[in-house]
Amino acid sequence: MNTRDQTFPSFLYKLQDIQHVRAGRSSSRQEMSYHTLLLFNKGEGDIAIDGMTYPLYCQKGFMFAPGAVMKLHMMSGAPADYYVIRFLALQPSGTPDCYISAQAIGPQEWIIPHFRFVMDMVEEIERKHHGNSVWDQMRANIVFQEMLMSLFQHKSRGPKPDVEQAVTLTLHHMEQHYASDISRDKLAEMAGMSADYYSRMFKKWIGKSPIEYLTDIRINHAKQALVLTRDSFRSIAHSVGFSDEFYFSRKFKAATGRSPSAFVNTIRYTDKIASLKHLLTGHLVALGIEPYAAVINKAYPVTEGFRNTISVGAVQPDLEKLMSARPDLILTCEFRDFEKSKKEKLYEQIAPTVTVPFFQNWRTHFQSIARIVGKDAEAAEWLERYEMKADRIARKVRQKLGGESVLIVGVGHQKMCVYGQRNVGTVLYGDLKLTMPAGVEEIAHYREITVNELHEFDADRILLTCYRHYGNACEEQAIQQECLALWRSPEWQQLKAVRSGAVHDMCDSRHLYTCYTSLSHDLLLDKSFELLLSDSSK
């Protein structure tokens, strides 16, 4: 790798625009105001960049810097199909945390061996960038950076493909685009290998053929859809990449030993459910189900009352304990919504595993869990009761508090936070519609702060609770000491809510009320009624 190539990973890149050109004039000239990447899917001719001419043909890419003058000459009659991607590139200035516009990183000329893989990424970038959602646009920029990394790494290695990395590229492609039309030949093209050689190398590294691996991915996603939705087998088959429901059913039975309908019935009516996250455990308990196995610790007091539940870990699941428990279904929750972690893949070897996306709201979580265990009607009734209860308490609390703002402060061992609109906030600010102090609207989950920063929120009332309490006795004592020190602090004593005696303490409840689950939120409604409508301020 040359010295200039080594600087690329330290740059910051921001996608500005992407344009798909399917036809063009035989000759065009323009000056680029951004760093620009051209990727040619089809086209013959030549391209001149600042007077230097390069031959032009498919599966070729060019990159040039702002201010470059580009002249494109296409052969008459030859079809043109290429992408123009404009972006910002910033490089470290030498001053910490300060960046300046990057020096020229082009022109760069690429012959891209993983061209189909790169074009799939480009197509996703185009879809997301021109979508209506800000999250789509954020995703477009992430995929764009992944694509740049792939191009830069290949350029630094030279033309000879790295077998392991080439196989890994196709693995990622299958995991993210499993529902697409994927063939062995297409995967081999992405890897820059012949089909036979690619298959041999894939099996050497992974232990099965590419298509067998793809089928496994599709079957695992089908399992999720079967238990999380009421979609028809035909719809599910198409959604995961199978041509029809009959072929899907044959493949499903070959992989699991059961037909899709038998699989659903086994899951839906089993009482051997392992819950690996407290928030999912709370949903099960709200539905009247004590898990067969679960992660159990004192941080979430609900689990202490379990009498028949097998403990499979205190903080994280212990794979040996989980395997010994032999559950029929595993429920977990992860931050990623698109690709399974290595540990999740191990769970699948123990029992069918349903992964609930972390960033869904708690009502969606609750309804998903209810659907899995066949309690849709019970969940609907529970939510109806909850909404009526929340509305009743909200009217009484707001009648007493008026427009007073309430700040939720979490106390942990040598740490403190302000909770935002998730967890406790989803009940107080969402369901009870209490007034947020200025600044809380910018906090999605929580923000770590110091005592000195609390005055910035200027809250009328403060609700004290725990932050990162993992349930052990040492932590319990440490948090108690933190609370005592807080009350002795001059900065704390100067706060408006403290001076007026409007501080409500529930630190001794550990994470009974801060867990993002239906059961905790229901209990928090009762606790809010008790604290805010009585003289229980400290």
C-alpha cells in the first residue's frame, strides 16, 4: 500500500448526491465541485480528467477531486449506463478533532473484480438517498462508506483477490439481500472467481455450499416471519426469496424436520420458552407466563419471584446452561435489525430463536411476543386496560401538577444520567403527558451528566431512580452512597426542585420501573400515582 492509500481510512466521507445516467451525449465536459466517483455498468469510449485520457469500458471506476475538469466521450451507438456519486472528503488538520477539506485523492482508476457486489451497494445507496425517511438517507451514507472501504482495500491490495475476504463479501451480501434473486454464478462474479473455484473455496471456509448457506439464511428468516406475523406461507416464501410456497415447504421440512404449520404450532403452544432479556421477560409476565428459562438477576426484581424458571445466566446468557435447559423457543433482543451476531447464530443451534429489534417501541414488542405465544387477544385486552388506566392517572396528575416540569435523574456508581423519552420517559412524558424540562426533548434514551449540569434543565420536580444497576450487593451499596453524597452536594441543594421539596425517590426499586417493558410501565403508572399525588417527596 502506498503512503497516500494509507491516509484514506483516516478521512471522513459524506455522501452529497448520486445520479444514475442511462444515456448521455457522445461528448460532455464539466467541472466537478465535489469529490466524484464514476462507476460504469455499461459504456465504451474514453474519459479525460484534467487532460489525462483513460480508456472507458464496463466494470471500471474513476475518482477525482473537486476542481477537476472531466470530459466524457462515448462511442456512438454504444449503450451508456453509469453512476455519478458526489461526496465530501475531510482529512485531519493536525489539530485534535479538527478536519479540513481533503487534498486530491484522485484521479484514481479502478478495474473492479467485485463489480456486481459494488453495484448492489450503489443501487441501495440510490434507493435510500432518494427516499423520504431521514433514516434511509443515514443508511445511504453508511452503505456509501462501506462501498468506499471495499474499493480502497482492493486498490491497496492490488488485483489479486483475497479468498477469505472475497468469500466474506458474498456472505454479507447473502445475509443482507437474501430475498433477492441470487445464483452461484452471481456470487462468484462478486468474488472475482470462476464459479467452480468459488464454490470450492466457499465450502472450504464455511463448511457448506453457497446455495446451502443461502437456504439456511432464508429458512431462519422464514422462522421469524412464521411466528411474528400472520402472513400466508406463500407471502412468507416470496418475502425470503423462495419462488413458491411448495418449494419453500419442502426446503423448510428438510431443514427443520417439520412442515411450516407444524413448526408454528410447536412454537405457539410450547411452555418451554427461554427469555434472554428482561424486557422480553416483562412482556411474558404481563401475559401471565412465567418463562421456562431466563436470565435472572436482582437488577430486575420481577425475576426474583420466579419459582420454576431455570436460570441461564445472571447478566449474559451462559450457552452451556441454555443448552442444558433444552428450550423449545429462545427470545432475545438486539440492537441490529438486519444481521445476526455470532452468538445469535449459536442460539439457533439450540432452539428456534426469535430476535426482536431493540428500537421498536414497547407496544410493538408486546404484541410481537403475544403473537408468538398465541395470546393476541389477551394482549389487546391488556393494552386497552393500560390505556384507560394511563388516561385516568394522567388527568389526576396533571390536575395537581399543572404545567410543572418533571426531570428523571438516574443515579449509578460514579455516574449519573438524565433519562429521555424512552424507558421511564415513555410513561411520564408519553402516556401521562407530563411536561419535559427544556433540553430533554433532545435525549432519546439517556444522557450522562454531572451534578453541575442539572441546573440547565431548571426542572420543577425531580424523580430519582437507578442508572446501570446490575443487581449485586456492592452496587446497591455504592448507589446508596452516591445518593447520600448527592444530597450533601451544594450544587444539588441549589436546584429549584430540591429547594421546593419536590424530589421523589425510587432508587431502592433498582430497575423495576426503568425496564422498557409492558409490566414495568404498568407498575410505573401506579408508582407515579403514589409519588406525584401524595406528599412523598424527599
